[in-house]
Amino acid sequence: EAQVTQNPRYLITVTGKKLTVTCSQNMNHEYMSWYRQDPGLGLRQIYYSMNVEVTDKGDVPEGYKVSRKEKRNFPLILESPSPNQTSLYFCASWRGDLFTYEQYFGPGTRLTVT
Amino acid sequence: RKEVEQDPGPFNVPEGATVAFNCTYSNSASQSFFWYRQDCRKEPKLLMSVYSSGNEDGRFTAQLNRASQYISLLIRDSKLSDSATYLCVVNGDYKLSFGAGTTVTVRA
């Protein structure tokens, strides 16, 4: 089954404790992206990747890191989480031309930073 | 100004009704337009792409008005299963911009 998986689905953590949210896709898509969704603001792009070892900042990259060492994986790293990073996070992947094709989203990770 | 703006609703409609709503975008260079559906904070899923000439997919019709920079979605013969948040998505400057969504609730 074609899918994007994220782990963990739910995470409660404390300020400053480094964490990683994993994302994996099995569709051999070139492009992957991380978004955060907050009430009233819609999805905002954090980082995206056009292929292995190629990443770029989105609208809200501060406080986040990413890496793309394998085509299928695109982990999101919060080196020192803060309460304003409490949000719903989605990973997405898509093929081909940058934004012409359908984006496939993971099930989301609900992060709470206390 | 937000890149993509939507009326948040909610639109409460009875089964069988027609409901329509718009989305405005600020980047006149945008080339690709989509409507995504999101159920109760689950992952968004593509509902339909929006083409320049307008397009229809069953009970759903999407229109694009480049001159006024808005796209619209019309749902005919609403079903209970149409209850969801509809996200307007527009590309521009090498990224996708998402609206905050319009919530539709269809009641029996």
C-alpha cells in the first residue's frame, strides 16, 4: 500500500529535550516536506526536500532541522523544543514537477511541549 | 496579507443542499490550484485540482477566476459524509500555500 508514515503519532515532551519525528514514504517520491498546522493559520511549510541531500527552508524553519540521507526518509529534528512548537505536524511527499502533482500526507504527529 | 484566504465558516447545511465557498490568493503568478479535504485534524487529502476552464468531479465543481484571483468550490446534493474542512491550496514561489480551511457541516 502506498503510504507516508510518521512516528510518533503523539508526543508530550519538556522544553529543551531534543526530539526527532520520523517520516518515511514508499512511493519513491523525489519531493518531501514538513508542515505544521495551528488553529486559524492553516498548514505552514517548515522545510522541504527535492531529493537526497537537497533541502531548503520553508516559511517557518526556525527551531527545526531536517536531513535527507535516503530517498524514502525525511526526519524532522527539534534540537531544543519550546512551547511555541506545540502543534500538529504533517509530513508529505510527491513526485515529479515541484507542485503540479498530488501531495500525499502522513497521518500527523501531535506534539506538546511543556 | 495572507497568501491564501478562506472564509472559515462553518457552513451548516441540510442534506441535499448546495453549498459554495471561495478562496482568494495574493500571488498573481500562481499556476496550480487545488482543493484538499481534511477530516477532523487528520491528514489532508486531495479532493480535486482546479483547471483554468473549471472542472467537475461528480457532485463537486471547481472554478478559477484569475482576473479576481479566487477559486471556488461548489458541492451539490450534500451528503453527511461531505462534512469536513476544505483547504484551498495554491502554488507560488516554489512552495505551496494553504488556506486555513472552510468547515462544512452537513446535517440530517
